[in-house]
Amino acid sequence: MDKKVQTPNFRERFSTFMDKDNTVGYVFILPWLIGFFAFTFIPVVASLVLSFTKYDLLSPPTFIGLKNYITMFTGDALFIKSVKITFLFVAVSVPLRLIFALMLAMVFNKPTRLTGFYRAVYYIPSIVGGSVAIAVMWSRIFDSEGAINSIMISLGILKEPIYWLGNPNTTMIVLVLLYVWQFGSAMLIFLAGLKQIPMSLYESAKIDGANKVQQFIKVTIPMLTPIILFNLIMQVINGFMMFTQAFVLTNGTGGPLNSLLVYSMYMYRKTFEFYQMGYGSAMAWFMLIVVSIMTGIIFKTSNQWVFYEAKED
């Protein structure tokens, strides 16, 4: 008597489908694909097209070729100024933030009873530092009657208060200090890198007579160079995208004599205050090109100063 053929159950059929077909994988990533194309890819392509047009939201886009890009370099003095201010900000703030983050990572690398607590406390500025509330608080601290002036006057450093955000020579100092204060994420990444350095390297350096400074220069820094590269790229990108803090500190005006008119703020002003959507799109693409070039230069030169323990031939 023939045996009855057993029909595969749902679990067996599903497993076979999973093994032989990639459709399930695409179904699971479908929400991400929809979000990527709807909110990233299509807007990016649209901004590229709009960068060659004159568009003000009220009338249809008019194709004008390269006029927006030509105007940026030949007929817009504030554009050139915003580029210079942004490059100055990045050149000053990024190294200071990385140095400060590495210093504290070195301190917290030594385990103590309250090390975990201090790490969490020092990471808090990175969580809340980009908020509007913190920028408002920072503007109050550096006000003519704020805490900074009061402390410096009580210590005899100043004789009369300084209006930090009202002087074009000091506004950049306030913004840089606010940016450097948000060092928590870079500090944690440095801390993770320090944990990966073998103690045997330090022991060998001690045997060779190296002191703490020499160990830091000859062992710690070379072993941290991949982490430094990562942090440097991330902070450079973040620096060029500086907007919220500068906008709040200056109430959207760019500060006295436009001394804090960073590139993102000027792009926002052109796009959403003057409704020059085509010009704003061209400025966005110029920023993308500049950041890409800067990142490419860092990557290209990294083989001269980044040390990897094992390199493939």
C-alpha cells in the first residue's frame, strides 16, 4: 500500500523560500528603500536640477544654465565672506575639539571608582549641545552681564565687561568655544581606541627608557592614527555644516558685520528668506563639492601619517 505523501508545513516552505529567493530580504528593506528614494535620492537630484534654474516657489523654474554658480564667485561678496568664515571656523574649532577630546580620553582611560559617571557627565554636552536651548544659554553666559564677564572681572582679568556677541572680533571665539565644548562623541571614540592599544607596547617602551611623553608620542599617537582619521573626517564634515548654534547666537542676523555668517546660515537665508531656491541649491552643491574635496584630501594624505598594525601586501 502506497504511503501518503506528506505536505511540507509552513515553516519548511518558508525556510525553502528564504534559502532560494532574495525577495524576502528586499521586502524587509523596502521601508528603508522607500525612505531613501523619497527623502534623499529624489531631493538630491531635484536640487541638482534646480541649481541650474531661477526658482522662487511662486513661479515655475526657469533654466539659466551656470548663472547661479557664476554669480556666487563674481557677484556675491557675502558668499565669499561666508566661505572664509566657515573655513576659519573649521580650521580653528576642529583641531581644538580633537585635542580636548583626546586629553580627556587619556584621563578617563585610567579606571577609577567614578570613571563611568564622569564619562557620562562629559558626554552630555554632545547630546544637548546642538539644541536651541543650549545656544540661548550660551548667549546669556557671554552677555555683557553674563557669567563669563563676571568671573573675569572678579579675577581681575577684565576691568569692564565685554559684549562678546556684539564685537566682530570676539564673536568667533564664542562659537568656537561652544563647538569645542561638545567633545563627548569624539572623546568616547578616542577612549575606545585607547582600550585597543596593547599594554605590551608601553611595557617595551618603558624597558627602552621612554618616559610618559615619549610613550605618548611614540606609542599612543601612532596607534591612534586610524581613530584620529575617523574623528577628523567626521568633525570636518560637522564643522562645515555648522548652522543651529551660529543662527541662535546671532538671532539669524549673522552677527555684527556678518562676522558669524557661516556658509549654512547664508545658504538658509538665500533659500528661505529671499526665496532664491535655485541659488540656494547651487550653494548646497558647492558645499557638497568642497566637503568631498576636503574629505578626499584627508584620505589621500592618510597613507603618510596613519599607521595600521597589519597591512595586506
